[in-house]
Amino acid sequence: MAEFPSVTVDLSEQLEFPGDSYPLTGKVDVATYTVGEKEYQLQDGIDYDVVFTNAGTGVLLTGMVRAHATGECDRCLEPASFDIAGEIEEFYLFEEPEDPEAYEDGYELLGEDRIVDLGEPINDAVVMDTPFVVLCKPDCRGLCPTCGCNLNVEQCDCATQAEAEWAAATENPFAALKNLKLDE
């Protein structure tokens, strides 16, 4: 994915007093995004539903993103799809804090123009809600590591053959156990 698009929101006429809130709903037209080296497609972009709240010392941004993504199954390499429902939570300070070290995760300042870019928080929420392992179906059997056939579609006897060869091998470290008699 190239650069995630900017989604600027002008709050200069909003949130004058502590407790004021400003809801906003929209859509970001993004066709693809990446997580690590994996690329995913978004047919309908990303929907977002957020609320900005004046919290006295800054603006609290909370909300949700929703999308339907498609990619490649991590086991069998067939197409796979999943839904995204990620959460957004950011805090933008009005002024530089007296003790910046009190903010363990860092902080962001809301500029004089009071413009917030939702692009990065939306992208972060989508990435964080993307499954670590994407599967075409929960019980996907994957590919045979020996012959490469898709085990969801066809069967192979590579595992049975490998097990038989392993059991018959003389250098098998477990061959001595074959004749072991155990008392019952």
C-alpha cells in the first residue's frame, strides 16, 4: 500500500467548552492495505464512526472502523475474507505538557488550527483488528508439505508413506522401541 490517505477534520468551530462533543461518520476510499508483507483488499473501503470530545486539557477521539477485507489464506493460499471492527482511541493535548515523561506512550498536540488527521488512527485500528493468521475457513487443512496438494480439495498419502519409511529406517532413533515389551 502506498501512503494511507489523509482524512482531515477541522475542529476550529467545534468543541469550545469542556464536555462538548462532535460526532462524525464517513468513509475512506482505500482499495488495499498491508500488514507486514501481506497485502489485503478492501472492496468497499473503510467506514468510520467517531466522536471528538473536549476533555478540558485536550480532545479525546473515540470510535470504530468497519471494513470487509480479502486476502490469501495462510495455510492453503486460496482466497480468504474477514470482517474488521477496530476501535479508535486517541488523545490530542491543547498545550505542551509540563511533564512529558508522564505520557508513557507519547502524546500528540492539537495545533492552533485545530485540525486533526484521522488517517493514521483509522489505519492503526484496521491493522490492529486484522487477524494474525488469516484462514479461508476455520478448519482449513492447508497444503501437503511434501507434494504441495491442497488438502481441502484432495487427499495424498505422503504422510502415510513418510511414516512407513521412518518406522522402517534403521537409523531411526526410536527403532529400538519397536520390540520393547511393557508390563500391563
